[in-house]
Amino acid sequence: MTVSLVRIHSEPVPGPEVVSAANLLYRYPGGVQAAVADISLTIPEGEVFGLLGPNGAGKTTTIALLSNLLRPAGGSLRVCGVDLLRRPHKVRRQIGLVPQEVALYPMLSARENLRYFGRLYGMGGRDLNRRVEECLELVGLREQGDRRIETCSGGMKRRANLAAGIVHRPRLLFLDEPTVGIDPQSRSTILENLSRLKMEGMTLIYTTHYMEEAQQLCSRLAIIDGGRVIAEGLPDELIAGGDGCRNLEDLFLQLTGRQLRD
């Protein structure tokens, strides 16, 4: 399905640009089509930016490029004021990543995992111990912090995964479907925590398949398909610009179609 780019221009958000990406290109080895064909994004500090799209649209690949897990084959990219293609090591302590899969050591407790990841970022002593307890408290796991991850419920694992992504106080946090497959209580807790992180000034880049979640949380968003941005702007303005759209899900289906994606 071919659609034209929908771009809503709104008043600029105050604050420096945390992400400035232009014409990003990436093709996996052996791939026929580019996973990311031509993506340009500008994200200011303090924003919750939603990155939405159907399966295979290029969301996870885009997150991997922006978070320095993959190197683009073309385009330019600055993250936290650093040219990511020239000095990638300069930005790593300023970003955090909460991936789709739970990226914790199952034999360690939540508390031990957070201490381990904090040390990887150069933290230690009282500052690390205090920060670990703050993060466990934030995600509602302080009392359960000594349970091994392998014994935790899915919701607890997701909340611990979030805590591990913020233990080093990143300036920019990437979240790749952090609420998938969990109970409503854990989902509500995670969304409340993300709103709190936004209020504290952290910039969030957020992917999800829950449209109501994106509409509630994101201050601005982009819908991508085929490795390209097909719509970008404020959620309410994008919905208003759609043809008879009542909500973000209506707009999403209008732009990307109703056919099943593998």
C-alpha cells in the first residue's frame, strides 16, 4: 500500500535537540529491501516520542540505529549532541535501552542485576546502592528485589527490565514495546513511571502496538512503514487530519492498511 507522508507542523518544543537523524539507511546482510529506507527525525529534550508501525515496518531497526547497536549505511545522526557515526563511545553513558526481550540475568536477583548494570556504567559505592533502591522503589519491586529473575512473574520481569534501563540516569531512554504481554497492574505501573520520568526531564523514545497507550503517553509521534516515516506530529492533530478517524488506531489502520503482517 502506497501512502503519502502526513506531517503536522506544530509549535516547536523548547529545549535542545536530543536526536537529529537525517536520511538514515540500513539493509540487513542478504536483505532484498532496506529495513530503514529513508528516515529523518528531530526529537527535542524532554519529549516522549512515539515510534509506531506494523510488524516489519522498521521500528526496532530504527531504535537499534539511534541507540548505537547498528551503524547506518547512509545518512547522518546526532544523539545527545554527539555525532554518533564519528564518536559513538561518547554517547553510550547518556542513553538507556529497554529492549523487547527481558535483558536480565535470570539467576541473579533484580537488585543484583541493577548493581551489575550500574557498575558497567562506572557507578559504585553509596551512589550505586542508593540508586538501585530508588529504581526498585520506582517500579514497585523494592520488597521483592532479592528474588531471582527466573522466579518472577512476567510483569515483575518487565518492571525490573525498566529499572535496569534507568539505573545510570540516562538523558535519553529507548523503550521497545516495554508493556507487551503483561498484566494490567504492571502495565499501569510502567506507564505511570514513564510519565514521572518525563516530568523529571528524561527524553523517551517509545514503540508500542497499543495505540491507546501511545495516544495517552506520547507528546509527539511518527508512524513508519516500509522503513519510511509516513506520518508525524501531535497525536490529536494527526487524528483530526485523518479521514473520519476517531482515535489513533483508526488513523494507524487508515495509513498502514488492515492486511495481516508477518
